[in-house]
Amino acid sequence: MQTSNIVNIDLKMYFRSLMEQWKAVAAVAVILALILPSLMSIKEISDSKKAKKAYDELRSVPVETMIDNLSDTERQNVVTAFDQELIISRNTSDLVFDPTDEGSMDKYILDSNNLKTFMNNHEALLNTLTDRERSALDILMADSGLKEDTPVTVASFHLSLKWMAAGFILGMILYAFCYLAAIVFSSKVQNPRALDETLGIRDFGTVSEYEYKGFSFFMHCKLLYRFHNKKNDISVAADRVVSSVKAACSYNDVKKLVVVSTGEPSLYSSKAGKLMDKLGKMEGVKVISAGDDMEGQLLEDNTSVLILTGANKTRYEELIRIRNVCGYYDRKVLGGIYLI
């Protein structure tokens, strides 16, 4: 039995549709370009407040007491980082390593080609320090004259250009990913190939006409829509599609053609109406709309069904149901017309 959980993606149509939605993509990107740097700034303010509190608490007590109040792990981290700062500050590259000199190892570290590695290791250690440990290190360095005693200040709110750019790019990627996920998990027909390749229903062609209104009008750029679908515009494609339907009716000796509008016909009513007018002018074939009594319309002999399929409006399960009903009455599904 045919499942209704079908995934049929045309990447070319996906990217075209994504381009048509450039205004929505830009809107999401701008929103993320404001939200991401705002969140990062809020985090920076919060971190600076914690660092200031830790610094102020430690600065209010003598250095010896401050060191004693640290845990063993904290004390070890601070002492190690402080020793590394001392080594770097000496920078005695003119001295040569002397194995008999207990303090010359410090000089050797700076004299050797391992200086860059040493500096990197020191930077890595600094990045692991907590606010409390970093404050203790800053106080030790200030009391030792290695740096000025600059109290920690609370950062102010600001929007970083770097994070704004990252947020903008992230917004575009997020929109594209969510749109692709919506297509993958959608139960609606997304491209005309699904009719033939997936459901075995002949595709007579694609007909397009811009009918978006309201929010959908904002979502879909009219200029790009018409550019992408100029070959399928109803003014040029309707006659070609109807001609194919007429040939199929003649070949299959169809005397009555029942047209079934699937999905949400109100969203493509203009296209459907123009197609019905042209189909109704075919000679020798009675063309009627199925309405709510499709099964009743199938009782006459030499009757076939033509399905109007709305892009992202018709569910696969509906097409499967129509095909199964036609099979029950031994009536042929002549094919389908894809409406964008």
C-alpha cells in the first residue's frame, strides 16, 4: 500500500523558492543580527559584574589572607600563573642556560625556541581561571609591580559589529535550514515530479500565476516569482497543457472528464478557473468539476479524472485516496496539472 509519508525534493525549486522569500530571509537575519550581539553584550555585562565583585572582595583583605582563603586548587592555579608572569617579565634572552644555576631554567625557557609554546600555554591557563582566581592574580601582579592596579569595571551595553555580522549570517542559515526541514517533513506536494515519479500520475505540465496575498505576498517576491516561472505563466502555458489533456482524452476515448481540485482550491482559484474555461472548450469531451460528489461523477462510462494539484497545498494522502477511489470504480486517472 502506498504510504503518505513521502519526501520528494527538487533542490533547484527549493533554492528558487528560497530566493523568492528573500524579504523573509532578510527579516530573520536582521532580527538575529540584533539578538545575538545583544545576548553576548548581556553576558559580557554579567561576567564583568561577577569579576568586579570577586575583585572587590579580594582587594578588601591583605594579600596573604587572600591567598590563604583560596582553595588548594585555586592557589595552585594562581601561583603557577603568577610564576609564569614573572618568567615572561624577566625576558632575559641575553643570558645563557647554566645547569648549575638553579634560577637559570627560567631564563632558558625564554631563551629557547619554546618561548612561543610557553606563551601559548600561559594564555591557555589564563583562559581556565575563574573570576576569583583571575582577580587574585591581578592583585598579586599589581602588588608586585608587574601591572597597574586597575579595578575591574562593569562593561556597558553595546552591539558588536562582529557579532552582528555573525547573527546576520546565522539568521540566513537558520531560515534556509528551517525551510528545508519544513519541506522534508511536509505531507504536501512540493514539486510536479512527485506526480509522475512518486505516485505514477501523469504530469500534464505546470501552470503559474501570482496569487499570493497578505503575509504570503510579503513572503514571495513577485518579480522573482514571475522570472522563475515565466515559461509556466498561465498566459503561455495554459494552451500547451490543455492541448496535452485533449490529446490524452482522444487517445483514451474519454467522453467525460471529471476535474478534481485538491488541497486548498481557494488559494489557486484564479488559475483553476482559467484552466476550467479552456478545458470546457474541448470538443467531444464533457468537462465538469467534481465538487463534493466525485464518486457520483464516476458512474458514467468513458469517464476519467484530471487532478489539479496545488504546490504546497495538496497532501499526498489526498492524491492517493483519489487514485484508490478511481481504481475501485475502474476509472482512469488521466493525469494531473501542477499549479504554482
